[in-house]
Amino acid sequence: MIRLPPHAPGMRIGLFGGTFDPPHRAHREATLLALKRLQLDRIWWLVTPGNPLKDTSGLAPLAQRIAAAESLTRDPRIEVTGFEADLGARYSYETVAYLRTRCPEVRFVWIMGADNLRSFHRWQKWQSIARLVPIAVIDRLGPSLYSLGGVAGQAMARARIPESDARSLADRRPPAWVFLHGLKSPLSSTALRAARGRPHGEAPSTAGDGQKDPRNPPQSASPTAPARTRRQPATGARPAASRPELEDG
């Protein structure tokens, strides 16, 4: 039995995933921004077991990362969970599909950093994710300048709603997404790992480490088919992983 954080029908819950190695202030600030601007009841930090696209040989143990995240959040509206490890989910799509099936009356919103949007088209079934849940993209120092012009940003252009309507995102039928400005933190998990001498071999990825959902191979998309075509299933088995974090690595 997979144990999920407390939830109830009608709740508006944000899903913010990553390795959180280590979790830092920018993660928390992005979470608080999303809680306020999207008017969410809760945000779940989905601490992933690992990232298939990166060398995780130096990745801190899951329990350690969860404990560090819980120590940092200290807010009743933020729930830290590692249920993906029990679920055995290798791709973000699997996590989203599972939650939509198990909690059909909960209004989930996927939260990612601007760098994740830039590489979103490389996630497995990325278009299917956009069809399953509304998406909130959090501004970030650097990536926000070119993320909107990427494959996914252009493909989903018609599904984007004005930032002034952000509070209605959770109630909208996907595909629907919003770009939230206001967070310009330069903090990066990659840089923090390097500073402590434990960079687990990952290439810098920003906000939400979402450059490549460790679990998704590249996929093409047409700018004329906004968020309507999801990623195609990846071929070949990959180790359990999580989606990128809202920050560098």
C-alpha cells in the first residue's frame, strides 16, 4: 500500500519534485510563492530515489534527503514525501498518472522551474503530463530568459494563461499553465554539492532540475499542437528516478 500525505477531495495540491540534494532556501521560497500565487492548500515535495540521466553514485540516501527537506520546510502546508520509491515510478508521467487515478477529486498542479520548461520536451510523455495536470513554471535567474522560446514553451503557447489568473490554475482543465515571476534566486543544489565536494556527476540543470526528466528521452513537438501531445514511452528500462528539481541539479 502506497502511503500518501494527507489529502481530501477538493484540495488544491502542488507537486514539486526533485532529488533535493541538498534542499535549500530557493526550494522553499519557490514553494511559498506557488502556495500564495496559486492559492494552494498544500504542496508535496516529491523527493525522488534518483535520476536516470545522471550519475547518482554520490547521491545522498533518500531518508537523509527527506530528513533534510523536512528540517528546511517547517511549514504545515508543505509535505515532504518519498512515496515514489515505494511506487517504483521511473518517470514523472507515472507519478502523475497514479495520483490522478488514486485521488481523482484532488486538484493537482505540477510545479517546475523555468529550466524545466526549457527541457520539458525531453521528458517521457511530457505532453501527456500536460494533459493530466495544470502546470506552474517558476521564474528563475537565467533560464527564464530563453525557456519560453524552447520546444515545450512554443508547443504549449496557446495553453498559457495570464499570470493575473494564476489563482484559477488549479481549477482549470488541462492543458493549462502559467509562468510565475518574482523569484530570482541564484541558489543551486549542483553548486552546493560541489562546494561540499560531492557533485554526483550531474550536468547543471536549473530550477527544478527539470532539464531532462531523468526519465524521459527527447521527443519532438509541434508549436501548433500546444500541450496536446504527450511524450512517447521511453524504450529500455532505466533505474528508478525522479523528475528535476526547481533549481540547478
